[in-house]
Amino acid sequence: MLNLILSTMTQDRRLPDPGRNKPFSSGGMVLVTGANGQLGLELRRLLSPQTTLFTDLPELDITSAKAVRVLFEEYPIRACINAAAYTAVDKAETESDLATRINVEGPQYLAEACEAFGALMLHISTDFVFDGKANKPYGTNSPVSPLSVYGQTKAEGESRVLHACSRAIVVRTSWLYSQWGSNFVKTMLRLGAERPALGVVSDQHGSPTWARDLAGALMVFLEQELTGEDFGIYHYANAGTTTWHGLASAVMAGAGLPCVVNPIQTAEYPTPARRPAWSVLDTSRIQERFGLPIPRWEDSLKECLTLLLNSE
Ligand SMILES: NC(=O)c1ccc[n+]([C@@H]2O[C@H](COP(=O)([O-])OP(=O)(O)OC[C@H]3O[C@@H](n4cnc5c(N)ncnc54)[C@H](OP(=O)(O)O)[C@@H]3O)[C@@H](O)[C@H]2O)c1
């Protein structure tokens, strides 16, 4: 089932002919980069292919300033959602040049093109820009202090986007999962089916977020008239807080897997990249400005598990 959906989606990879799309796009088109990633695939469900350019490698490499510019010259782009990213947190520790090109330079080129063509730049970032030393949810104005190369590149990317484009929105999210690609929820389902017991870190706190909910939330920025004070940084994550151990336990319970999940400390599970012990995001700005209800992480996890378990 999963393979079938993905192969259907790869047929959409070719960019539409600009001439053919212009009659449908008097309000302009939306450019989605990284459209084959977790968030990108959820955005495909919400945006019309007639008025959206869904791109990923190889059609559009965001690290090519020229390719980005040409696309903006060719299509009447009114908004860009940058869902493209280098997301291999541990690998980034040894691939910092590549991570920088994708997470810093690419977003800057997109933001510069948005500025030049009067488009909205909607960029996605991460809770990993914080060091996790706080004891209350991070506000959108909290100072960043990343612990990892991935976090550093994402923090620098945010800053470049906000400087390059006067109509830029940065949405930080956390602990993203979906039916697609690889993520913690899918790893737990696989390991839970293979093993009688697992040790999972219980001293890192955050909010698991279903990519489908994030994609839906991003629509408010396309649908509403934005004015000067609306631009800048927002946080979006599913409501409620847990640990990786709590999330793993909920996955096993939701999937009816008998695997026992034992709590372990971060020190017992060393990884190349350091991760924040506390990365809970304060989502009040997006809720208050747009009246956006945010589902609890347990409810969204249940929905996503239903989709995952029925697609096997
Ligand atoms: N995943 C998480 O837990 C998490 C948590 C917090 C925030 N975020 C942020 O949320 C956003 C979406 O994350 P995600 O999980 O949907 O990411 P993802 O699944 O890794 O998707 C990223 C997509 O970008 C593509 N890409 C990589 N380099 C590119 C380039 N040079 N030009 C164009 N496309 C390129 C990737 O292609 P390849 O697969 O071929 O490389 C992939 O299809 C990112 O900004 C990420 O930093 C993610």
C-alpha cells in the first residue's frame, strides 16, 4: 500500500508547464520544496496541483541559487513553503558542509527570491535550535543556543531567511512523525514487532507532532491576509508533553504490541549529536493570532497509527 502511494506520487514530480498553469493561477502559485519528505507529502494532500509547484530533488535543488531564481522567473509564485531540509541529526555532525548548504544557503536563496518577487517565504525550523536548559516552554523570542551541528545550521537558516525576506515566517516544530519516510514512531513499530523489550530515553522532554497537523496549520499563513506584525517566528507542535519513552510506550499500546519499554537515561544511549533535554515549544502565538486549535499528541498519534497499521 505504501509503495503504491509513493509510486503514484512520484508521477507528480515533473513540474507543470508554466503556460498551462497560468490560467488557473490568477492568485499566483505556491512553491513547495522538499515535497517528497514527511511534511511535503502531507502538503500534497492539502494544496491543489493546479496552483502548486511540488518540487524535490532532482527537479529543484534549493542549494542552486540559479535554479531557484529561474523557477521564480518562470512561474508566478506568491508563496514558498520550504519543507526541504537536511534532517539526519547525527550524520550532520560529520557532514556539516552539506547540512549548511541545505539548511542555511538553500533557505537563503529561496528567501532572496521571495523578496525579489514579492512572495511570502514560509520556512520550517526545529526545537533543536534550543539547548534544552529551560524549565518552561520555549517562547518564539527565547534565545537560540543549539547543541548540535544540525541545530546550528537550522538556527543560522532561520536568521538568513528573516534577514533576506521582509515577508518571512519561520515555523519551528518538534519530534515530527508521519506515515512517510523514517521517523521514531515507525522505528518503534518495527522494533516493537521484533523484540520483547526495548530501552528508550526517558530524560528528554518534548511534544511529538504529526506532520499532517503541521501541514494543516501552515495553511493559515496562505489563507489569511498577513500584515507587518504577523511576520517572524511561530511555534507549532501538538499539545501536551512527553518523553521518548512515553511516546514509545504509547506506540506499543496503540499498536497492541507486547514489547516492554524500559526507561533509560540519555547517558546510556550515546549518539553523535547532543539533543536538548527539554524542547517543549510555547505555541501561544500561532493559537492566539489565528485562533488555531491544536490537537493533543496522544490523539494525533492514534490517528496516524490507524493509518500506519491499516496500510501494512
Ligand atoms: N523530522 C523531525 O523530527 C523534525 C523535527 C523538527 C523540525 N523538523 C523540520 O521540519 C521540516 C520538515 O522535516 P521532514 O521530517 O519532513 O524532512 P524530511 O522528511 O527529511 O524531508 C526533507 C526533504 O527535503 C529533500 N531535500 C534534501 N536536500 C534537498 C535539496 N538540496 N533541495 C531540495 N530538496 C532537498 C529531501 O530529499 P532526500 O530525502 O532525497 O534528501 C526530503 O525529501 C524540516 O525543516 C526539518 O528541519 C523536522
